[in-house]
Amino acid sequence: MPDFSGGFRWLLFSAVCAGAIAGLAMGGLHLLVHVSLIEQAEVYEAAAATAAAPAVIPTGMAPVHVHAPETRMRAMLTLIADMLAGIGFALLLCAGLALRGGMPTAGRGLGWGLGGFCAFAVAPALGLPPELPGAGAADLIERQVWWLATVGATAGGLALVVFGHGLYRAVAGVVLIAAPHLFGAPRPPPHVSLVPDSLTRSFVAASLGTNLLFWALLGVACAFAMRHLAPNMRGTDR
């Protein structure tokens, strides 16, 4: 098992490097793919708001014009947010790889990354698909609680299935993964979406696709960083 005694700072350094790289790539994908879809949805949302606005403006009041954030500011904030998220997720993956022991190879990192994709993207999306502006949504607190419960149950279930020994643990893992979906995600109130279904489907597909690339890259990057940047990891192949 690799020697991490006194090497927490190297584990942190590896996670920061891997997370920043994967987060930067994710931010670029968001700017290339997601932003255009979101802007299209905002057009429909703005059109619906304009149609519902009063035709007569009271005397002495001027119409209020809402301006979208500057493109450069949106791009910068997107990249920063994705890099911070990447570093946070990289800390989880690096910690898991370190606790499992052994030399973190690219294949092992990819496996952990795909596990993160299933837990943090696929499982929650089965009940709460990614949403565009103008789409109906359930209560925010209920959605957050269900999302957290689903991520935790899926991660725990995958750990039992992959690392557990014996049929009972595997069955328990499957039940744990299925539990949030059997309970059911919070449903939005009756609502007519302001955006076309085709645009919604494109956004869901784009979100899952970019998340798949992000988690695959993050897993491999974490393994590479731990292998080559942490000095205590060198020479511990077995």
C-alpha cells in the first residue's frame, strides 16, 4: 500500500491539479454546448414573460429592461465554478483511491470516475433531469434533499456491489441504489413548459454527455497526478 504518512498535502496537491484540469475542460464544454441551449430557453422564457406583462404602464413608471450578464463575465464565472467543482470532486476520488491502496493506474482511475458519473449524474437525472430556464420544478429544498440522498445511496450501493464480498452485500447494494427511485423524486406542480420538448431533450443529452467526459477525464487525471506528483507514491508498484 502506498505510504501517505505526512503526505496529505501531496494528496491535496494532486487533487487540485487534476480537478483544475478536468474542471477547465468541463467549463469549456459548458461554454461550447450548454450556453447556447440555455440562451435559447431564455428567449422562450422572456417571450412568455412579455406576453403576460400588462399592456399599459402606469403613469410615471418606465419599462424595466433586464439585461443578460456580459458574455465574458458569464464565461469567466462558468470556468471558475467548474474548476472549483472539479477540485472538490477530485478530492473525493483521490481520497478513495488512496484508501483502497495500490498504485492508482489510469484504468483504476477511469473506473472510479465512471462510478462518480453514475452516482452524481446518472442516478439523480433518472428522477430529476437537468432543467432549462422556463421548465417546471418542484420545491428546491425537496429536490436538494432527494438529490443528496440519491447520490449517497448510489455511491454506497456501488461500493457494496464492487468492493463487497458475498451475494448478500451485492443484493443490499442493488436495493440501496434503487431505494431513492422507489421512493420517488419530488414532482413539480402542474406546469406547461415554456420551452419545446426537443430543446429539453437536447439539454439533458448534452448535460449527461459532458458529465461523462468530465468524470472519465477526472478519474484518469487523479490517478496520473497521484502517481507522478505525490513523491510517496513513487516506487510502490506491485
